[in-house]
Amino acid sequence: MIGLTEARGLIAAACPALEAEDVPLAQALGRVSAQDVTALVAHPPADQSAMDGYAVRHADCAVGSVLEIIGESRAGAPFDGQIGAGQATLVSTGAHMPAGTDHVLILEDAAREGERVKVEDDQPEARHIRRAGIDFSAGEVLVRAGEPLTPARLALAAAAGLGAIAATRQPTVAVMTNGDELLDPGTPPDGPTVFDSNSVALAAQFTRFGANARWLGRAGDEASDVEAKLASGDGADLIVIAGGASVGPHDLVKGAFAALGGELVFSKVALRPGKPVWFGTLPSGTRVLGLPGNPASSYVTALLFGKLAVERLSGRDTPADIAAAMRTAIAAQDLTANGPRDTFQRAALTHGEDGTTSIALTGSQDSSLLRPLAAADALLFRNANAPAVQAGALVSYLPI
């Protein structure tokens, strides 16, 4: 049995970034740039008006001066002539500044008289112009390799003239569950059965993590069935199995994994919930993450290990040390001394008007229960053998 940080380190090492692919900007949100993105054009491409008004020469703008209007420059339809002394053009916000102009006389400072415009307010300096390239120049690096593609970065790439971007391929994750007692959600109850909530939760979790999650199906408590289901996921970047990970007579998953030639990287982590979690690879290179069958355990271990695998495969440099993601809050209740394993407890945060954040457990920490998990937005962390904590003390938590 190994520790949490060591287990996460082994997963991180086994999950290098996947290959790059060209992705249309409209489909690239949340992906990771696989290379530096450089601008094809400058932005703005030419001097542009920052206001609605008249494009003029600042030298002609003494109060009381009357200028001749000789045309108009609109966004998408620039004026292509030259502005001389005593002349002006109408100009719209975002339109190109005509040649010869260096100032925008805004509408509020002018009075139009037919095809002439009179300067009514003092113009102390030339202004209201966005100079060409003030945002970025052609050839400038705008997004670095390894940076997540946020809406703002996608807008930047679009403004730079790109229609697609090289991004790390989205990992494919095949999800399966195990157990004769499980029923598909929505089917009529039939005797001492349990609805398969893990099939829903894990697919949703891995989709949220950024993977392309697909459902392999559920295997019964027969070695051949488990082996066949597991083999059907070979070729995915990661197979995630919930259930059958312990040491009982019906825990057949690791045996099926071995029968397919799988090699264990680790088996069991000093963690609560989630001690039975395991990780390995098939001969093809497909990674396999085995999770406990109890719903809260499955959920927590998917967050601790599955999320890391997806993020590393996606090109994110997520640290193996979970401490990097931890936050602190004030314990809203007394907490008993912890046992010999690192522990993550389902908890809820409360944000006070004074800017403080407190945290309280959401109920029983039995790993089979879902209501305390559904009420949680954090996992309160307790180190192995941590002493009792009184309400009001600072504690660490992992946001969900």
C-alpha cells in the first residue's frame, strides 16, 4: 500500500500529453494549446477611430473653425482619399482613419451645418485613435504551448486571423461498472438490487474533467464477463472500472486485468475513502484505473486520481502533489482525531459577510451514502493520525 502523493506521482508519470490535432476554434474551448500561437495579422490592422465623430487634422481644430465634410469612413468601408487642410470626414467607431488625419472631433464637440462641421469645444490634443497594432503585431506569440484555451484566448486567436488551433487531443475514457446486484437507472426495482449510480456519476465526472467519456457497460460477477468488458475498452486512453477492486470472492476485476496481460503500477492507497483503488496498463498501453464500488468512494477517487490522469493526458501540467490544489477554511465544528490513513470527508463551505470561509461536514461519512456527497462542495482533508481539531481552527480542503 502506498501513499496518496506517491500514487498520484505514478499516475502523472504514466499519462504524458497526447498528440496534437488541429481543432476549429468553435470546438477548442477547454482544450490545451499544443504549440505557440502566432498572429497572422496585426490588431487593429490600421489606425481606427475610438469614437463616433469626424476624422480631422488636429491643427485645424481651433474653436470656431469650420471644416468641409468630404466623405465618410465606416467600419468595413474606409474612406480611401486624402484629407487636406480644412477638410473632414464622418467617421464611425472602429472605422479606419483616413490618410492625413490625426484626431477625431467627437460629435459632442461639433455642430454640423449641411456639408460643414463647426468646432465648438476646445481640442487640447490629438486623441480618440486606436493605433495600428496596439493590441498585437503580425508574428507576435499570443498563446503559449501548454496554456488552456479559454474564451478570451480563443477570441485572441480569432482576431489574429486563425480559424483553427493545434490542441492536445482530448482523452477518451471508457467507463465500466461491475456487480450482479446492479440495475440500470430507471428500470423497475427487482428484489434486493441497487441502481447503478456509478455509471452516471463517473461518465459525468470524466466529461467535466475534459475527457470524451463513453460507457462500456456493466459486467456481472463472472470472470469471463469482466474480462470481455475490459477487453472491449482496450484502445481508449483510460479505462475506469468501478467495483470489484477489493479482495472478496466476487472481486474479479484485477484477475481479469492480469488475464489480459495487464501490469499493475500500484494496488491500494493509504486513503479513506478509497483504499482499494489501483492503477495499471494493458499491453497496448491503455491505462486502467480501478475504483471502489461504493458511490462516495468511487466519486472521491475519480476526483483524486482520474482527474489528474485526464488533465495530464490533455496537456495540463497538473502537480502530483494534491497540496497545490488545497485551500483553507475555518472548521465550523469539532473534528475527532483521524485514523492511520489520509482522509477526505464530504463537506460544505459557508462564506461569511466578513470574507471568511467556514467548512462543516455534510453528514455521515459512510462511503455508500450519496446525499452527503450531493450536499458537498468540498472535501475536508485530514492527514493520517491528525489530532482532534476544535471548532474555529484552520483546516485544509479540496474544492469539488
